[in-house]
Amino acid sequence: MKFGEIYTYKNAEEAKKYIGKEGVFGDYLWEISEYPELEVSGRLIEAVGTGLFPFIRQYEDSEGENRRTKFQFFRPILEEDERMTNRQLSEWLAKGNGEMTLENNDSYIYTEKVHFKGDADKPVRDDVIIRRWRDTEWSKPTKAIYEEDCKCLS
């Protein structure tokens, strides 16, 4: 798992760009620095630049209730693998590497990718998944897969 920089009361205003996103929270700088995967996770719902506990975490408790707690430090969870661009997915499919579908659509499987000219270098939509011909499971269309199968350098 990849983590972003650590936010404190000093740069809490900058952390506002992560409101609504997942991250880890803690009250001990050493722990969130060295072992962020062991810290509590949740969705950042507020970042207030003043006070000892500027970051408010939202999570669901064991009874299904939404709860909020305050913490001194916040560290965003970054997307693990960068997604292919529309152009890269088109090339991957055109070279016969596999097929694609949409996660919430069991009806259609595609072996070609169509996109608007202006979207060529944008990441593929979040609901796009791919499957190599040799695989049985679907996966995210990552740049690592593109580079491996198309033997290209990005």
C-alpha cells in the first residue's frame, strides 16, 4: 500500500484536498511515519488548521453506525497502481493481449477500446477491468500490465 505525506496542524489546510478520501490516522508521529499500515484507517471528513486534533475520521462501527473521531495526524492512502490511459488500453487490446468489461456489467465483453480524441491520455474509467487471455480473474488495467505485455517503456 502506498501512503502520501503526513499532515499535521501545520499543514492541515493542504490536507483538505483529501476530504472524502481514505487515509490512516494517528496521534503518534513515529508510528504513522514508520508503520502507517498499522494505524486506523477511515475517510477524512474534515481538516481544521487549528487545534491539537485537526483531522476528523469517519468510519462504520460494528453495529453499522457512522462514527467520528479526531486525530493529530493524517496520511492519505494513494492509489496502489497507476491505471492505463485510454490510448494504452486501446493498444493493449489491439495487440491481442486480452479483453475488457465494466465491473457492474455482466453482459458485454470488449476486445477493442473506443474513446474521444481529447481523452486519449486520460486514465481509463474506474469501472473498467481487464483479463488477459491466459487468466481467469479480472483485474485493474494498470500501467505495469501495459508495460509487461506491450514491452514498452513509458
